[in-house]
Amino acid sequence: MAALGCLLFLILPILGLVLGGWLAGPDGMIWGAGGGFAIALGITGVMFHALKRARQR
């Protein structure tokens, strides 16, 4: 799961960058990369919380 979290920080911002650039140009690239990073951060936080709860049991 840790490897998936690390990969998400690389893949999702790049995907957002490409998709934002394709849809909205240079401004969209910035927002897309930021959105991809925020989604990756959220997913990693949820996975960390799940691991923490599983460890307590």
C-alpha cells in the first residue's frame, strides 16, 4: 500500500497536468496538477488511517 501511495504522488499530478492543459490551456495545467496532488494526498491519508486502525486491532 505504501508503494501505491508513492506512485499516486507521481501519477495523479502529471495526469492532472496533461488533462488540464488539454481542456483549459496553461491555467488549467496549474489547476489540474494541484487537483491531482490534492487527490493523491487525500487517498494517501485515507490509506494511512486504515493502516493505523488495522494495526490497533
